[in-house]
Amino acid sequence: MPGFEETFQTIEMLQSEHLDVRAVNMGIDVFDCADRDIDKACERIKEKIVRCASPLLGACQRVSRRYGIPVVNRRVAISPIADVMAGHGTDDLVQLAHALDEAAEQAGVDFIGGYSALVQKGMTVSDRALIDSLPEALSQTTRVCASVNAASTRAGINVEALLLLGRILREIAARTADADGFGCCKLSIFANIPEDNPFMAGAYKGIGEPETVINIGVSGPGVVKSAIEKFRRSGCCRGLGDIAEQIKSTAFRVTRCGELIGREVAEAVGAEFGIVDLSLAPTPEVGDSVGEIFQAMGIDKVGGPGTTAALAMLNDAVKKGGAFASSSVGGLSGAFIPVAEDAVLAKAVEKGYLTLDKLEAMTSVCSVGLDMIALPGDTSPETLTALAMDELAIGVVNNKTTSVRLIPVPGKKAGERAVFGGLFGESPILGIRNNTSNAFVTMGGRIPAPLVSLNN
Amino acid sequence: MKDYILTVMAQDRVGIVRDVASALTGLDGNITHVSQTVMCGYFTLIISVQVPDERTQLEIRQAIERRGGVGEFEVNVRPYEQTPASRIRKAERFTLTLVGKDRKGIICRATEYLAKRDINIDDFYAYVIDGRFVMLVQVSIPDGVDADEVRSELESLGCEFELTVQLQHENIFRATNEVRPVIDLQRRS
């Protein structure tokens, strides 16, 4: 039996610090369902998703009951639809989006990802059709999530695709104007998209992944915050290195819980176990915020000087703890800073401590990127493209994943509030300074891949 | 050789285990398992030992008692009997914790409940510090008994005594406190 201290430490982590399994994500290959006849394709894809994913609900409930750890979301990620549906036009793709929505509902999963295109070097006819279908697909469905990989370290940045996506974002927002442009919350644009990410909106089942695979997303910003606070109160802290050690050992414990649950769910549903992704993914709930971790580290005004260094240390320590905990660590594995989904970050924006420029700097040292950023509704497509280019450039040059989830909120201006509801939260609308780079952006084309040697 | 299980209780001092071990070695015995603890200044020891067939229970007890002062050691010796097959059950291990203000009858009610649900106690610690009661129990929940149901029933019991009750599967503690791969835990269970 473990000692008293370890036992109560573990119990506290589970009970009072919001440790949960954020997402059990089942990757399902649907290439075998392709068909020239759209009705047949929809039927086959839907049948396969429902067949493979239906056991998830029971399995998650059983494992969750056994361990007393809640599984918050069940999700499905499928093969990139632009490739699966090659040869089909925009209308067919919208029809498929509806079929996916119904399949997700029938299988009892919260979201389905993989309505995706990989266009880092160029767009095929099918990729273009999928991107063109996004406004209709995302405004007419509730559970379908989309992603586009528009850049990579090996290929550079596809500016042409980003120009198109700038216009598409505005259109999605317009079609979901009554919900503050909510449709855009379901579209992530990536550089170096991971093939095994369990978090939405960017989850899709990579080409190199098995037939069916379980990827687990564990979170726990509350656990990390509490560990830092307790350690600082104990009077044992002799420097930031000690704080990093605390984060690391906490990340170890959280990752191990995720792997334990993931392996059992995978066995129960007869899928391979893929990866566990420990990402500090906040929710709007108090005690479940990455912003609160900064505060626990001593940064009162999140976004002030020191925030980037704190985030770099946090992200690195989370990765180190996770990597030691399991050889099956993958996905994004780090700290997320989705503004609308994190009450403290949203508050820092409201107070003016956290700006778009600072957020961009912070994303150079953490997971994801400019995530869940509410922008003025009249932000031009070119400015949206330019923001995405900046963010993806950080990923491309630093050989890491970055992404943007930008929401131009129709009819609202900087400082007003956008409300997305549920886990998507709410946030003040961020202002954009100096948005005069249209001439640069509209040249289009592709920014070449960066040199990966001579990197001193 | 014959197997015996013996217990020794005494006020704690340096050298008790040495005294017991040398008494058993003097009988040409071989110790196979030992578990020892000290609580509130009192020492208890449980030992599994193999001794030559000709040695009697009385001889073993007296050999140990002679190593201590007069009446110092309280010794019990029993021939070892294997657990009957009928009592061996498939079960999963859980850790139960109860924490809260100390009151009479907590242990009695909790263990009464566990026995009623056919849940065996494998390891048990409890203490009171500054009026706060802490109980940590390792239990085996047999197959067919729903752990989640047990969890909620124990929580109701906790409410009655104003205690915080948690029931967690052993694998969670092992996964979070040991460095061995998680897949080993799965294979084992």
C-alpha cells in the first residue's frame, strides 16, 4: 500500500483539483468507405462510425466508474475528408457533413473531427471543394469540426490557401452571426498538424495511424496550480527550478492516470491504444484555468512582462513530466492558451493586460497558438490571413505545431463581448493594431520552407 | 520442515527483531515472511517460519520468550494452514480513506458495512491527530460487487459521520506513484 502522503496527494488530485480525462478520442479510418456515389459514401461512412464508436459510451462509463475519474468528452476523428472524398464537389461535401453530424449523434459522441484538408504545399480540387464547403458545413451542423493544415516546416506556408481561408472565416462568421460567429470555433488552421491530436477542433486521424485507435487527452490545470501553490506555501521553494520540478512531477502523475484509462478503454472497444496527450487545456470553470497557473507562479497581471518566460517553463516542465511518464505521449502535449475558454485569460484581456501581440509572443513557447480569439466583425479577410501567417510562421520556423482559431464576431467591435457558451466560453473582442499589410498578403503564393541547418 | 505463523507483541525497544530471529535460528528455523510495525510505542511482529519437524509449538514460544525480560514478550505460535480454496476469490484491490472529526463508532460502522458487502480488509491504518480522524484501508472488492455502488454507499456512510470518504482503485495509486510502465499494471490485473 502506498504511504499516507502519496495516497492523500493522489486523492486530492482526483477529487478537489478537477483532474479528469478531457477527451477520449477514437480515430477511425474511413478511406475504405469512399464511393463515387455520394449517397453510398455517406451511408458507408456513417455506418462505420456508428459501428466503431458506439461501444465508446459504455466503455468510458465503465472505466470512469471503476476509477472514479470522469471522462468529460467522447470524440471521433476520421481520415481527412478532402482525401477520402476526392472527386466530390462542395454540395456532396456538405451532404457528408450532415451525415457525419448524424453519425456522431447516433454514436453518442460530442464532436467529430477530420473534416479536414492538408494543403501545406498546394490545394487539390478536392481540398478546394472542402474549404469552399466550410461555411455551409460548419453553420448547418453542430458536432462537425474542421481543420486545415496550411503550413509545415518541410513545405513552408501556403499563403494562397490562407487568403481563401480569410474569406471563408468571414463567411462562416456571417452564417452564424446570431451566435457571435460560433461556427469559426469549430475550425482550426494549422502549421505542422499532429496526426494523433485528441483535442478539438484540430483532431483528425492521420494517414499513418492504425484502423481504429484510441487517443486520450488529459488536462488538469487545477492540479498544476494547486501543486505550485502548496509548494510555495511550504517554504521549501529555493527558486524557479524547484517550481519546474513540481510541475514536472505533477505532469507525470496526471499523464499516468490518462494512460491507465486510455489503455483500458482501448482494450474494451477493441481498438489500438495510440497516445496520451497531457495538455493543460482550460475550461471556463473556476479552478480549471491556465491563467490561474500564472497567478500561482507569481504573475498577478497575466500578459505582463515575465508571462512568456513563465509559460515557456510551464510548457517544458509539462512535456518533461509527460515524456518520463509514458512512451506513448503524443498529440500536442503542453499548455493551451485559448482565451475565450479560460476565464482568467479572458479577464486579463478585458483589463487590457493581455493583448493580441503578447498572445502571439506567448504562442512561440507553448502548444497550439492564437486559439479562440474573438476579433472585430469587420476584420478584413486579408488581416485574418496576415494574423494566420504570423502564427503559422512561428510554427514553421521553430519546427513545432501552431494553429489559429480566429472568430471575427459579426457586428461587434473591439472591447465588446462575444459569448460562445459551454466549454467554448466567452471573451472580450481583441483589437488589432496596424492592420495595413494587405499589399504583402495579397501577393499570395507560398512562403518557402525555412532552412533547417545553419540554425545558430 | 514444518511451517508456523507466530506473532510477538512487546513494548518497543532496540533489538527485538534480533532477539526473535536469533531464537528461531537457534531452533534451526528459516524465516520466510516478516511484517513488523510500531504503534504508540508498542511493537508487533508477524512471522512465517519453517522449523524442523521435531520442534513443538511450545518450544518455539519458550525459545522466543527466553530472549526477553520476564513477561516482556507476548508470543503466539500456530501451525500454518493454507487458505481453503473456498475462501480464495477473484477480487480487485481498492484503497479506502475516511477523514474527518473523530467520533466513537466510526471504525465499527465502516467495517460492519465492508463485512456485510463481503469486502475483505487487507491492510488497515487509522490514527487521530488533533481531534482529526484519518483511516486508510486497503480492501479487496470481489468480482460481482459493483465498486461504484460501494463508493456511493460509503459516501452516504461518510455523510452520517461527517467524514470525507474516498474509494479509489489500487491501479491509480500505482500508476501515479510508481515508475514502472502503466502497461505492466494492466497485464498484472
